[in-house]
Amino acid sequence: MTEKNDTKDNANEGSSDETVSAFVDKAKEVAGAVAEKAEPVVEKAKEMAGTVAEKAGPAMEKAKESAGELVDKAKELLGNKDDDQK
């Protein structure tokens, strides 16, 4: 009886290995298809990110300039306030 069980176990192991192997093959196939479909989306996202960066550059420079002007004006107003108190 033990010999029969061993044969059965070996048969089940083979079947299990085949199932795992088939699953891994299918997973690789699906991953490949997903990567293939994602590539154009990733390229478009990179392109859009570059465009946003190009457009943001001048806006950031203008924001820095405006902030500098604001700080200068605040200093000027605070300086005048100190002069008025003297």
C-alpha cells in the first residue's frame, strides 16, 4: 500500500509542478502584454512632464521676481514706519 501512495504522491507532485509552471508562463505573458500597452502611456507622460517643466520655468522666474519686489516694498514700508516713529 505504501508503494501505491508514493506513486500517487509523485503523480500529484508532477501535476502540481505543471500547474505552477503554466501559471508562471501565463503571468509572464500577461506582464509582457501590460508592459507593451503601458509603454506609449509612459512615453506620453514623459513628454507631458517635459512640457510642464518648460512652461513652469518662466512662471517660476516671474514668481521669484514678484516675491523679491514684494519683499523690497515691505522693507520700504517698514523703514518708513520706523522713520515716522522717530
